[in-house]
Amino acid sequence: MATKLNVRINRKRPESMTRQIREQLDTLIEAGTLAAGTLLPSERELANTLKVARNVVRGAYEQLMDAGKLRSEGRRGRSVGGGGTRKSSGGTKKSSGGTKKSGGKATKSSKARKK
């Protein structure tokens, strides 16, 4: 079951709501309040609790995932990651052979169209 979060939004602050959520979650993770493996509420659940659009929560979650603070557990949702340095090596996965294959297919189809 997802953890109940103590996150607050102040609409009068100049920072975006996405940033406010991200910074508060980051603080909870860094302080150890949210331990590694802890499931977070779904985007919809947290958005309803905070009375914000779901995209606001999605943006905060995605930024934390990019920073390596959160990880996706598939249908289970998102959980706190084990460490921030692990995701930095994930950038090397982008250079896979899959893009070369799709490039070759595009070339073949473009040749067929030229005829």
C-alpha cells in the first residue's frame, strides 16, 4: 500500500506547484523519511489529495525519476529508489542497436517510394 505523504501546495508562492511537490518529496527522501522501496501514492491519488491537475504530480514524479530518486514498479506504481548515482549509467542504454535497425527500415521504404 502507498504511503501517506505530508506534502503541501501554496498557490501564492512564485515556484510552480510541480517544483513544490518535487522539492518536498526530495527533502523527505534525503531525510530518510521515505525509505528505499517505499511505494508512493499514484499520480491520481496525490493530485486529488492536493487538488491539483494530475500532470502537475506526473511532472514532479518524472523529474525525481530522472534524478534517480524514484523508480517505476510497473503496475504497482512508483517507489523510492535505492540511490541517486545508479541512474547516471542509464544514459549509456540509449545507444542501442535498435535505432540502427529502424533507420535501415526507413531507408528501404524511402527507396521503394522513390521508384
